[in-house]
Amino acid sequence: MATAGMIDDGYRPSEDEPFMNDRQRDYFRRKLQTWKDDILRESRETLVALQTENENHPDIADRASSETDRAIELRARDRQRKLISKIDSAISRIDEGSYGYCEETGEPIALKRLDARPIATLSVEAQERHERRERVYRDD
């Protein structure tokens, strides 16, 4: 289903072309895959760094600092694992033909929004409604 070679590196989706045409789908698939590859590469580098880090800190403050750094790094990796899941889901939506359409309204999500946040599943308007509802329930 990939349309490799269909777009050049300077291509940017435009409102002047049909929404989610082959070029746009290829553009977003590549963007998502590159993002995922970068996260996986960073994760591998972090794992290597954590494995090679010297655990024998004689000073208790150094040991505590090292443990804190490790915990922060592991939390960041967990967030990235969840992000990879969202990226995979977006790629699946491209394959299914539902990518770029708001889950709530079915309307196209603005290309600028998708370019800035390619895992978006809601239009700006639907996202704002969702956040307002969350605030109301949180404030109760």
C-alpha cells in the first residue's frame, strides 16, 4: 500500500489539492514512520546508556541522583512507548482510509493541525469541546 517515491522531500500538503489524496497519505505515513524510527533509536541509545552506567557510586548523594535520573528516563521511555502506539494507530488509519478525519464529527482535520500533530484524531473544535468537558468534570 506504500506509495514510495510519490512525493519529493520539499512537498507539503496543501488545501489546494483533494484532501487525503495519495500524496498526502504518503507524506503523513513517512512523517509518522520517521517519528517512530527516531523514538526507537533514542530508546535504544538510552537503554545502552543505562546498561553501561556505573552503578557503584560510593557517595550516597551520587547514587540518589543516579537513581532519580534513571527513574526520569524510564518514565520518559514509558511515555514514548505510548506515543509509538498512537503512531502505529495513525498509520493503521492511513491504511484503512480514515486518517485525517475527526473521530467525533467525521469532518476533515485541518492539514496544519495534522502537520503539527500527525497523531491527532480530533479536529481543533472537537478537541476544544473535549478539553472543556474534561475541565468541567475535573473541577467538580
